[in-house]
Amino acid sequence: MLILGGGVVGITTAYQLQKDGHTVTVLEQASQVAEGASWANAGMIAPGHSFVWSSPAAPKILLKSLFQKDQALRFKLSADPHLYSWSLRFLMQCTAAKARRNTLLKHRLAVHSQSVLQAVVREEAIQYDRTSAGIL
């Protein structure tokens, strides 16, 4: 098996595949693993941050982002037809009902991921600076 990317998802996928008996190779473009998106979140594991971007407020925020560059969610015009296809699918998820459903699904995935992490930490006797009493 070949895994592209040595971030948290690539490494944990490789770990599970190897544990299941597969031969695994991880290719990472950086000099070390976890130097991309996995590095930028400061190691925070927060299943409470499960709100989706595709909310009823998103279309207005995206429209403002064309003119105001300080928006957290930004849209940049492009001639790429795939972007327009993706954008249409994104906008179709921006109803209150779909945002609520998608947030619940994302939260369920986050809670499951946290329990899998706890199992790996326990099975491999991994020691790290972990706190579960808040972020301060």
C-alpha cells in the first residue's frame, strides 16, 4: 500500500493498514511528517469544533470575501469549471437543516476519532502532553 502524505491522516491510515497486515509505504514531500495541516492546528484535538462551514451564513460571507479580504471563509474567482461545480454543491448544503445534520455527522466522526486515538494511545503506550480539562 502506498500512502501519499505523512500528516495525521496519512500516518494513522498507515498505522492501521500495517496493523491489519499490509505492507505500507508513506510518501511525504516535507523533510518530516506532520509539517503541513497537521502542524498548523497546534496539536489541538477538539471534537467540540464540529460546526460546518456550509451554514446559512456562508453565502453572504463568501460574497463579502470577494471585496473584503479579512473574511475567515474566502472565495476567489477562477476560470476553473471544477470550482463552479464544487461551489454549487457547497451552496446546496447551506440550508439550516443540512448544516444541522452535517454538524451532527461531523461531531459523531470527531467523537469516534477521539475514541480511536485513545485506543491507539493505550495499545501503544504512547506518552504525550495531554490535558482534558480545557485549553487554558
